[in-house]
Amino acid sequence: MAVMIETKNLEYTYPAAEEGGTGTPALRGVNLSVEKGSFVAVLGHNGSGKSTLAKTFNAVLLPTGGQVLVEGMDTRDEEKLLAIRQRVGMVFQNPDNQIVANVVEEDVAFAPENLGVPPEEIRRRVDGALADVGMSEFVRHAPHLLSGGQKQRIAIAGVIAMEPACIVLDEATAMLDPAGRQEVLATVHRLNREKGITVVLITHHMDEAEDADRIVVMDDGKVAMDGAPGEVFTRVEELRSMGLTVPDTVALLYALRQEGVDVPLDAMSVEACAAAVAAAVRAE
Amino acid sequence: MKDILQIENLTHTYGIGTPFQRDAVKDISFTVREGEFLGIIGHTGSGKSTLIQHLNGLLKPTAGRVLLGGRDIWEEPKKIRQVRFRVGLVFQYPEYQLFEETVYKDIAFGPINMGRTGEELDRCVREAAKLVGLKSATLDKSPFELSGGQKRRVALAGVLAMEPEVLILDEPTAGLDPAGRENFLANIRDFHRNRGGTVILVSHSMDEIAQNVDRILVLKSARILMDGPPREVFARADELLSAGLNVPQITRVAMALRERRVPIDPAVYTVEELQRELLALRKGGAAC
Amino acid sequence: MLKDITLGQYFPGDTPAHRLDPRTKILLVILYIAALFSAKGPATYGAMILTLFVCVRISRVKARALFRGLRPVVVIILFTGILNLFFTPGAYLFQWGPLHISDAGIRLAVSMVLRIMLLIMGTFLLTYTTSPIRLTDGLERLLNPLKKLRVPVHELAMMMSIALRFIPTLIEETDKIMSAQKARGADFESGNLFRRAKAMLPILVPLFISAFRRADELAVAMECRCYHGGEGRTKLHVLRFAARDYWTLAFGCAITAAVMTLAHFGY
């Protein structure tokens, strides 16, 4: 399968606050490969390096050691900077601090305008992007009057208007209420499924990772776990020791297993969990 | 236990006389008992923020009254600031309100406004810092050198330093990771247990509320939908779902089990409880 | 609530005035001001009042809104009027002790007051019928030639539109910070001027810090969307002159020329 983003021994150390001091290492040798069209969730406690990792994917941060390749382009190559940023779009945590314009359509048009796209084509892309995120009726609204979830969807539309191959969401749901989080997740899952856009979701909400194809758990600047949700979530003790939680369903199944009840640990969804538990209880 | 707060027929209307007139809070009545740990939950726009800002006199009721210790807080409007010292309110993302040169000075802002000085002031500040787990070395640092989580604790300390009788927290764990969340909630639980303070926790997260409170107030569209202990509220999970709220995941598992005719008490809302019920069922011979 | 402040008082609508290209309107205002400042006597001032009246009708502004636009300058108007009325030398018509009113004084006071009022109302029409974004676009296009003189036109326009976009956001944030500090007993109402100024610190410091943080985050977000300055940028909405713009500008030039000529002859 084609590789969207690849990191080779990626290291990143934040510069020291004062002269002669030592910086803070945030990434200590990360080797990761993100396949095109996949949906990857990156989990980790605050300080694990997950946000830093996301920022190296489109050259917001450049590696202090190792390499990051986006579709084969090295992020340190200055000449490829715009191309890389057009291929890998990013949505940030604070909905307000990514909105540039007073009117929704102007904001969504920002990226294509920067890329020198002709006006008629910009129009087409703006309308298309807004339709993709389900915000077409807000085309001439003022963005600051929208809810958090709506603002983030506009931000996503602004990224889609560049026609990227990959979208990275850097804790993009952290400041949203549950309804807003659902809106954003539904939107990116749809984009992933229907348009084949690679999605990298950085989050500390475990439940958001349940529907991913693959979960990467970061701890202390390194990849601690990497696998399908079913594999990763069952390693309950390890996750807990890293300051993370598991979904209630997994916690229940784990607790029951400790008591000798024969239930699978990977029945993560509410339905699957209930089915497994009901079967186990009746089997006795 | 006596009532520390009484809210009587509280209504707040925004934009009176304009085409944007709307009731953010409509005819709300409830009481808060001293020492209680109350959770308030509701969808965005249900009136939570407006409601809590009435409890410390930041907003004035369009109709109805708020009584603190039996007295209308607006009896003497010029003295409304005194109410804010007795009912402490911590807003969402409180770390964005820090402004002083040192952590110590920032925490001292509240008590200084109350008129505290000298040793009294020092005691308030240091105790509050200890309550939230800040080391004394941190007190001399600039708040802007700290991490987000630490800043939030400074902000909490700033309100605790006023030694309020009631502590209201609006989405206190918003944006924190699981470890950070647990830590913060532990600090609040300590305040509740050790200081015997009354705590009101406003949250979107059903899970968070479920694990911490004695009683839940559910708001829907400017009114009270439910008012009762967690088991009562979560037993009405269907109503909660249709009010646009999530129920804790474990409650949904319990609901799904009941649909499969496994007899689970409808009021179950923690993993431990459900686990116990299931094990009991196993031992007692499974019902079918 | 602080939120109710609307800057420039733009009122969305679909009048002929709204449909004009913003550049036309900016140029018209410049012509209007030139004419206004050449006006001398009743004929020329009358012409200006008539012009304004016609523009007001075309924009369908309500008289109440128009006069509300004068509120911020009421003090200046009164001050100017009184100053010119009582302190202009000339043949005295009335006299009470140190105060005197001369014929020249009356004329000067009236013309000065009229000038200010017409000026404010004319520019009010501009902001009433043109959204801040269109205004910025218009200004940017008009000032484009200055790029040859190394004037950073694009950057200035970008700064203006971002500032406009953040005004409501910052107002909201100020509200929140004020509430949070009031919740800790901050008092913004009582005390002398010095005390009240000092009381603003708990609002200004967080606000400034937050503004810098926003600017930083916004800059990164803009770069992630391939922003690299004004070179090679296209626009979603391209301003294009229509027939009505040419006609309106022609009229404007004609009226200005007429007024300036008449004024030259003392009318």
C-alpha cells in the first residue's frame, strides 16, 4: 500500500528557554508509517509527544534528528514546503484561532487563494468543501457566531479546499462539547470513507479511537503501542500505567476476566460488550 | 443539614424588547443543602452558564430570587460583591484569567479584594496552594512559566483562597487528559470532604458527574428536567438520551443487557456496580 | 452587553448604493470631501446638502440611524458652533459683556457646523452600505499601485481584515475575563480615575497575553494553509466595475467640479 507519511528515527527537542540550557526532548526516535487512506488515532497523555509528532507531519516543526517524509518529500526541503502543506492539512485545537475571515466562504477560500487557484475554481472548491462538511447553509454567515463544532467543521472545510491527501487533527475536539465532538468525528470518518482522505487523529479521548483502523499510543516521546483498537485496548494495565484510561466496556470485561469469567477483551462497543457478557452469564 | 442556597422561580431573559429576546433560564426552583455535592448537567444552551452566574450575583434575575443562607442576595445591591466571596465561581478554562507577576500574588487577588492582610492573607494563600497540590517553590514563579494543568490549579487556588462556603465549577476538567482530570477532581473531592464545603459541578460529561456527586440537576431548554440522586436520574436513561445528553457508557451497557433480558438494576451507573451485579447473577444461577 | 458594539455600523441590504463597487464609494467619498471643503456660500452648501439627501435616499438609511451616527461628535459640533459664534471678529450684531455675536460669526458657525455634520453623515453612508471586508478589498485594490513604491499594501489589508474579524472574539473574551475577575471580587465601578485604571490590569494583562497567543496560533494555521504573503494570491471575489460605477463616478466628478467652480466665484 502507498505510504502517506513516514518517519525515520524522528527526534525532536524543544529549544532551551535560556542560553546554554538544555532543551526538552519531546520525540526520541519515532519510526512510523501512515498508509494512504487509513484512519489512525494517536493517543497519549499530555507530554507524551503526540502533539509534537503531529506538527512534524507538515513541517510546522522540523526534526532535530531523523527524517519525516510526506509522499516521499523530506519536510526539511524548503522548496517542497508548500507542496507538503498542500498534501497534509492540519486542524488545530482552538476553533477561533484558525479562522481568518469575517465570512465563512471567505475563510474557506483562504487556502485556494494562497495557492493561486483561479476564482471560478475557488468558488467550486468552497461550495464543495462546505457540502462535504455539511455546512453549506452557512456559506455567508459570520464564523464567530457559530458553535464550537460548527467552527471546527469550517476549519476542516478550509483544509479540504486545498484538496489535500491527508488531514491531521491536532486535539481538534479537545475544546468541544460532546455534540460538537460527534459532529467533527462523523465528518472526518465520512471524508475518510467516501473520499479516501488519510486521517490522523491526535486525541486523549479514548472513545474517539474506537472507530480508528489503527491506534498508536505515545509515551515519553516514543511509540509504546501500535495496532488495531481491539489489540491496543485490551492491554489495560499498560494503558493505565501510562495515565490513560480504557473505555468502560473494556474496563468491565477486564474486571470480569479477573474474576474468572470467560469474556473476550476486545468487545468494545456497547452492543458487543452486552452480548458477550450476557452469553457468559447464561453459560454458567 | 440546612439549605445554603435557595433558588426561587428564577427567570433570566436576554435581549428584552429586541427581536432576539429569549429566556435563558425559565422559572427554575431548587435548593442546595449545606455540604452537598451537586452536579448540574444539560446540553449546550440549556441555561447552565446563566444559572450559575446568578448564584454568585454576576447576573441579576429578571424574575425570582436567589437566597444565600436565607437572605436574598440582591437585598442590598451595593453589597453584592460580598456574595462573590461566599460563593466562589471557577469558570471554564480559568487559566486564561491569571495576570499577576507571581503565583502568590495571583492567588492573593481574591483575599485582598476581601480586605485580608498580613498573616491572615498569607495563611489563606498558602492553604489554598496546598489544597490544590502546589509546592511552595511554585508560589514565587510567574504564572506564565507554568504548564496548562498547573495554571488551572493556580486559578482554582485563587478562588479557594477566598474560603467560600459554596464552590461552583464550570467544566473544570475541560481540555485535560485523563490523568489531569482525575487529579483535579481529587482536589475538588478533598475540598468537599475536608473543608465540608458545598460543591456545585457543572459538566457535559455524564461519567464525570456520575462518579462524584450526591445529587444531579438536569437542565433542558431553560428548565429543570430532573432533580435527584444519580441512581434515580440514570434510571431514566431514555429521557436523558432524548434530552440530547449522553448517559455513561456503562449505563448503556446495562440497558443493552436488560434488553437481552439479563436482570440488571436500572440504577447501575458504575463499572464496579455492574461487575458486582453480574458476578452475583453468576453465583446465584443465571436467570434467563 | 459589550457584544452589542457594531463598528462602522454596516447594515446589510440590497440598495443601489450597496451594489456599487466599494472602490467607487471610496472615491466618491473623497470627491465629496473635496467638494465639501471648497463650499463657501449658501448655493454650494445647498448643493452639498442636496447631494447628501439624494445619497441617503438611494441607500435607504433611516433618518434616525443617520442622526445616531452623529452622536459621537455632538460635543465637537456644539463646541465648534459656540466657538465660532462668539469669538469671530466682525461687525457686532449683539453684545453681552465679553460675549459678542457678529454677522461673520453667525455665518462661520453655521458653515462649520454644517461641514462637520455633512462630513460625518457622508462617511457614515459609506460604512453603512459597505461591509468591512468589501471596504478592505476596495482599499487594497485602490492602493495596489503603491506596491511599486514598496508600500506593503497586501500586508496592511490582511492586517485590517484579521483585526476586524477578531473584534467580536476579543470583545467576548473581555466579557469573560471581566466576569472571572468579578467573581474574585474585582470592582470596576467604584473609586477615582486612578483606582479604576489600576483595576483594569486584571483584564488587560490576560487579554494581551491571550491576543499574542491567538496571533501566534493563527499565524501557524495560516501557514499550514499555504499562506506565503501576497505574491501569487488570487481572490474568491474579484472586484469588477459595472456600468453603474462609471456613471456614478462621472456624476460625482461633475458635481464636485460644479461646486468647486461655483465656490471659486464666491457662491
